[in-house]
Amino acid sequence: MSGLENVVVAETEMSMVDGAKGALWLRGVPVAELAPSVETALSLFGLSGDLESARVSAQAHPQTVVTGPPIDSVRATVASLPSDASPATLIATVALATARSVRASAEFGGQTEHAAALLRAIRRSEVTTAEARAFARYLVTVADHGMNASTFAARVVASTGSDLVSAVTAALGALKGPLHGGAPGPVLDMLDAIAESGDAIGYLEAKLARKERIMGMGHRVYRVRDPRAAVLSGALEELAAGAPSPRLALAREVEQVAERLLAARYPERSLRANVEFYTAILLEALQIPRELFTCVFACGRVIGWCAHFEEQQRTGRLLRPRAKYVGAVPTREFSCAADGE
Ligand code: COA
């Protein structure tokens, strides 16, 4: 019962995750075959709206700045949208609020493609076609992933008949938690430390001896390598375009050593690289600041949240599970009426 593991809470046509086979389909398309385009993903998920004009309108909406990590300002800005905002408005606002959380004056510029516009707004520098393509590949790869915690949060809100803005605000709150959207930053810290010492085996063995987890390895659902890791590793290769990439070479070496050490320690498990491992290296290669990694994840996953919101609303059914009471028992029999109801 703990953690709702393996509990089916909804039927969905959005994505299929097979943890044993390492398969992931989004709307019936294997993740590796998705077109690297946010616009295409939008229509794949049955969402309507024009992202280009939504981006223009989003620029007129003020950023709400709150103390805390950038994701807090993204959440607060989304929460301040009018409650009838459309999916395109939500997607554009999450993107702009992400860029503005590091630079208040961030604007989208003239790009027609969402991924290029967002990457340029974050970096405030020109973006090559290869970079835009790699970033779009990342955004669509993480667009949806079964009944993950933030998507579940969005569906619970949708099921009450509430609005999309409230659902995405709740989802952002869930994504912020380190157990959900927070691993890529620590993956880079690990690679930095190994690059400095030049001793992957020593670093990882010491980590395991201290009973610490190796970031970017293992998954609640996948018992084989996360299929998204292969897609993002491929995107990195494409981005490098044949030029040697010492960071990617180091990452591959660390992945191999980590898998070997984890297999020796947990022979009954299969602890392999997950999506966060190569997310970290790809976002770094795209010069996205580490503190924005969770927000950038939200920029992709918001597509799934909007699609799940609509799917949940169509069911018209309230999500209302039960709790098993294990608390104190009254010391005497009493009726509610007698106690003043
Ligand atoms: N490094 C070291 N040990 C790990 C590990 C990792 N990355 N992942 C799992 N383990 C160990 C656990 O500590 C556990 O050991 P124990 O029984 O001695 O406590 C054992 O392997 C079984 O864990 P499992 O049931 O497969 O993991 P989980 O479902 O509870 O957790 C994660 C899944 C993703 C939370 C976990 O693998 C993890 O913390 N990974 C690192 C963080 C990360 O990359 N998160 C992003 C996920 S997309």
C-alpha cells in the first residue's frame, strides 16, 4: 500500500511505460521516434492553440517573484494567471517564467519554434539549429511518463472540476520535490568530482560504502536501462556532430562503472542509468544553468499535465481514495449530535 506502488488510478491514452521491457510510448509513438518539435507534440497530445501567439501574450503577464529556488517563481507566476487560461498559455507561461526566473527582462525574440525561442530566452544568445533540435528532443522526451507524481497531482485537481491553472500549479508543487524533479544537478556535481579526481571507481565505491545513492541511476519502474537515457545520449552525440566530447566520454565511463558496482552490490536488482543521468549532461551542453534544470523539466512535462487534465475531465469522475484509520480510538462511546453538531 505504501507509495501506491502498482496501484492503477486511471486509464490513459497519453503514455505507456513498460518497466520490465524498457518501453515508453507517447500516444502510441515509441519515445525514440518522437519528432523533435514541441509544436508536433502539442498536436500529438490533442492540445489545441497557437504557441507563437501564446508566447507573445505571455510576455504581457507579469512575473511573480518569490524567495526560494526558481521553480517557486514559476509556480507563483502560473498561479497568478486567469483561471480560464488555455494549454498554450500555460506552456508559454511556464517557459517564460523559467527564463525570467534567472533574468527578469527575458523575452522570447523572433523564433517561430518553441524550443528555440525558450533556449534563446534562457541564454540570451543565438541558438544553432542543432542546439534547438537537441533541446526540442529533450522537451518532447520528458513530455509525459505514465502516472508520475506531478501528473497524478494535476489529475486529482482536474477530477474535482477545478481549472487547468490550478492543476498545473499543483503539478509544479509536486515536481519541485527532490524525489521527483531534482536529480540532474547532483549528477553534474558527481561528474565534476570524478573529473577532478580522475578516479571513477574510487569515488563511486566510497559513495556506496557510505550508503549514499548514485544520482541518475536506478528507477522505481524501469528494471532495464531507462529508454529516455538512450534517446538523450543519442541527442548528445548528434549535438557533438562527431567532435570529441570529453564530458560525454566521462559520463559514459561513469555510467559503466556505476552499473558494474551496483550490479555487484544488488545482484537481484537492475540499477541502470535513468533519464536524469543524460538530462544533466545534455542541459549542461546547451548551457542551461543548473539551478534551472527542474524548471526546464517543467517546460516539457507541462504538455503532459495539460493533456492529462483534459483526459481526466472527460471522465467526469472525482478521484477520491480512502485512508485506513490507524489513530487514537475514543475513550467512550459518543454520538456526533451529543457533541454539538
Ligand atoms: N544508488 C545506490 N543504491 C541504489 C540506487 C542508487 N542510485 N538506487 C537504488 N539503490 C538501492 C536502494 O538503496 C535499495 O537498497 P537497500 O535495499 O539496501 O535500501 C535498493 O537499491 C533497491 O532500490 P529500488 O527499490 O530499486 O529503488 P526505489 O524504487 O526505492 O528508488 C529511485 C528509485 C529512482 C528513487 C532510486 O533508484 C534513486 O534514489 N536513484 C537516484 C536518484 C535519481 O536518479 N532519481 C531520478 C529518478 S528518474
